[in-house]
Amino acid sequence: MFDKSTWIKLPRNVVVGHGVLADLGDAVADLHLHGDPLVVTSPTPNELAGDRLRAQLDDPTTVTVDSAGFGAVEDVVETAREVDTGYLIALGGGKPIDIAKMAAERIDRGFVSVPTAASHDGIVSGRSSIPEGDSRHSIAADPPLAVVADTEIIAQAPWELTTAGCADIISNYTAVQDWRLAKRLKNAEYSEYAGALSEM
């Protein structure tokens, strides 16, 4: 009897393009989220796009994180509980997205990812990477309900972040090829669906 199954959680809405930050309100409305939003960001993304993002939301609260870590996650969780937030929006690169993702998981709320750099490959993933001392902890969490990736904003990121993002794309492709080779040579388990997603 064949009884293998896989459950893959993906964002419901992915909005990508030049100037699509202006569509954030519509993307959130389409999700039918209830309650007030909590925006999690860091100083540079907040300066770059924070006001434009908040202008589309009803009564948002903002937490600006200066450094990543479990303490920052706890600060966001505490604020979310204080204001009884309905959902979170992460504006920024890896730091705010990973912190919001983990906080959303802790308080059982959804979150929307609004990346400002191509270098963070956790924009849509179901894992949160949080540093602690000299190590990083990769922790399971739900992926975002939606992603709004404004290429006009992402293009303003430092060149190093853009090239790192391009290298991530290349590494996804070669990783799938390695995975297929391992299946062929060593009979390793391989997921056609996950492989196809990685090549998109």
C-alpha cells in the first residue's frame, strides 16, 4: 500500500514587480486578515519604505529591530500581545523577516513578507534563522501568507546584497541537480514538487 504524503505550505499571494508596494493594501485585503497589523522592520528599510507601507494599513503599530536574536523575537511577541495584533508585516531583509516569522509562529498569527533585498532566501520559506552568539539556529515556522516584492525597492539595496541574491538563485538550481544525481546514484529520496519549486 502506498501511503506516503507531503504537506507543503506556500504563500497564498505573491506580488512581484516595479512599484508593487502600492498594492500591499490590496494583497492584505485579499487575505481577509482581521485585527490591526504589527509592522516589524529595521532602521534602513523603515526609512526607505516604512511610511508608504503604513499609509496602506489601518492603525499599524511598528517595532523597529536593531539586531537579530531571540531577545528581539521576545520584544516583538510582547508588543504583539500588548496591542492584540491580528497579523504581522515584515519589511526588510533577513533580520526583520526572520524575527517576524518566528514571532508570528509563537503567537499563532499570519504574516506578510515585504522584502527590501534579494540576498535573503528566507523571503518565502518556512524556516527562521536566528543568531545566538557565534551560531545560528534554524527554526521551523510557517511561511508568509503573502509576499509583496517591489523590485523598485529591491534594486536600491547595496550591490553586494543583489549579487548575493543572484548567487542564491544559481545555488538553488545546482542543488536540485545534485539532489537528482544523489537519487540516481544513491537512491536518495527526491521530491519532484520541491525540485520544481526550486527551479522556478
